[in-house]
Amino acid sequence: MSETIVQSTQIKLPEKKINSYQFLEPLTAISMLGIHSQRRLASCLPYLDTQITVYLENGSNTNQ
């Protein structure tokens, strides 16, 4: 896996693309997303600390 970003990490934001960012716990981040993104991210959370690739069909894990 790639390197973990911590709160002390310096991030340069492209001015025309992103105007802010936040470090949030996954469950808090889900509540800030649109309904479709919430479903997709929630389906992926159980696999966050694994080496498993998850395929989502219409926002749901097809292996469940």
C-alpha cells in the first residue's frame, strides 16, 4: 500500500480544483458525501485494512 497521509503532511492544493480539505474518520467522512458516494464508501470500509480489491456494482459489493 501507499504511504499514509497524516495531519502534519503538507498538501498543496490546485487552486482551481480544490478549495479545502479535511482529515476525517471514515464514518464522519461518509456523512458529508452525497447519497451515492455514501453507499459506495460504506461498501468499501470493511476492506480498508485488507489487501482485498473490491468491485462495486451500482455502489454495492457484488461478493456479499
